[in-house]
Amino acid sequence: MKTLNPKVLTLAGLLLAGPFMTATAAEAREHQGSGSWQNSRGGSGTYQRSTSRENGSMHRESTWQNANGRSISSALNRQHDREAGTWSSERSATRGNGNISNWNKTGQKAETGAVVHGEGSNLRGQAVSMDRAITHRDDGSRSVVSTYGNEATGKHLTTDTKLTPTENGMTRVGTYTTGSGKTGTTSGSVAYGMDGTVRSNSMTTGSGQTANRTVEVSHADGSASRSVTTTGFDGETRSRSTTLTPQP
């Protein structure tokens, strides 16, 4: 395994919680954890994570290593002011080769929903941005209009999505338009269960080609697993999985 997949970082939050959290809500709460990871492609390694929380804020640092000694580290800061109806987050990731990505996001509650703005740079050093408007509907659904841009490539994407709550999650249907005028449709769902979560997404182009992606996160015996199955526009299906095991 030559590099670490940044998506493996999302699993640790499923494991490192609970028994280490102490003190009252008004006091700082700190949690540290570590363990090992292994994926379906033969990769393996270790991870460490530390998290501190106070009212309205959270700071988290993570480091991952593989068996070859390569590493990736990340940091996350979040702030939330309930009275003002604002929130913000700053994320960064640094790979062993020195490549750095960062992403800063701010949100403001509005009368009928919220507006969100994000900007940063990817691992190629390209400036990227996002603007989003969320509108709450009377039927309980939400309308989400998002615009994404890459200043270096000049590529842009706009999506218009309707999110509808279900008994154990939500469904999503929408459309997309690229900067060059190409259009298509999207759909998906999220289902929450006692032992994990299943997220499914689908995209269909204007010419009728469809691609699908399903992500399943499950918990068992103190460990967590993340399985991803994708079917491309060419019809080829690929699968991969990663399992995290915390250190006792």
C-alpha cells in the first residue's frame, strides 16, 4: 500500500467515544484513543486520535500510519453559537509527502433555513469553494441548492436536491448541472440502525448512464468497519473495506 486513503479517517469517530468522557457539560472534556486498521487490499497500520470539547467548540487531531511508515495527519476545529445561529469549521490534512489540503466553512441560520459558504485548497494546491442555500419546507423536507467551483480548472457544478426524512433516515432526489451545461439526476438514501449506517447514492447522466455508490458502516465487538461498493458508468463494480480495532 503506497498511500493512506484519507477516507479511513472518518471511521475513528465511531470508535473513540464514551467511556473516556467525564466532567460536566460546562467543563472541558478530553478523550484520547489509538488502535490498528486493516483494509481489504492488504494494507494495515495504526492510528492515534485526541479530542477536546467545550461548550460551543471542539478540537480534534488524528495521525495515521501504514506498515511502510507513511503517514497522514489531520486537524479539525469546530465552533457553534446557538444564540447567534452561526457555526464554523476548519479542517486540514497533511500527507507524508508534504501535500496539504484545508477547508474552512461558515454557516448562518436564516428565517427559512440556512446559508453556508466553504473555501480552501485541495492536495494539488488548487483553490476550491462551495456555496449552499438550505430551505425548510412545510412538509418537513429540505431544499438544498449547492454550487461548487475549482478556480484552477475553471470547473463548476450546481446541484438542486430535496431531502425528505424517513422513519430511520432520509431520502434524496435532485438534479445537477455542470459548468459546461451538462445535466443529470441524482438520488440516494441514508438508513440508521442499531449496528451502523447505510448510505446509497446514484447519478444518472443526460445520456442515461448511471453510476452507484453504497457505503456501509457497522459496529461489532468494539470495532468498526466501513465497506464501499461502487458501480461505474462502465458497469464495472468494485468493492473495498476497512476495519478499525481500538487498543484496549
